[in-house]
Amino acid sequence: MANEYTFPKRLITAQRTFYIQQEVIARLTALEPRPTLIAASKATVPEKLKEAISAARAKQGDAVDVLYDFSDTFWKDMDNVSRSQAKAALQALVKKELDAETLKRAVEAEVQQARLGDLAT
């Protein structure tokens, strides 16, 4: 299915960013204290961690804005079914390119960039 389309680089980049940020968010939220400890006022989410999660969510949101801009020249002449098929093809293409090792390196780089120190270990 992916061979039926010639995707613009901006869509491939946005889909790749979406997947990377999805993993970054999962990794960062796993560092949060247990909700029961927060509710009992025995722990708080460190400010740097909150900021890193917020930044990752913003990057993912920016990617979604690009992916779902149906006024974009690539999408604008497609009906909903064609658009859905093209989105599935784009996702498959990027998932194939973004193998587990590449994804792991990208996520590590993003987490390191957040400079969380001891929290990220």
C-alpha cells in the first residue's frame, strides 16, 4: 500500500515525530511518582519533568497539526476513504523506517535533551 503514494517529506517527518514523541511521553510519564503518593501529598512531580512532558506533548501536537491539515495539497483532493488509506500507508511506511533501534536512539536523545539528571536513570 505504501508504494501507491509519494508522500511529501513534511508528512513523513511529522509522522516520525509523532511516533518518537509518543515514546518520549511514555518514558517520561513513567518517571512520575505514583498517583497514590501524589494524592497523599507524599510526592510531587518535579518541575523539570513536568516541563519535559509538556514539551514532548507540544511537539507531538505540532506533528498532529501537520498530519491532519487536510487543506494541505497532498490531502485536499482526497475523499475520506482515500485519506484514511493514505494515512495508513504513511504510518506503515514510517513504522518500517523507524525500527526499534532507531526509535530507541531517538527517544534517548530526546530524554537526554530534557536534562533530567538522576530522574532519567
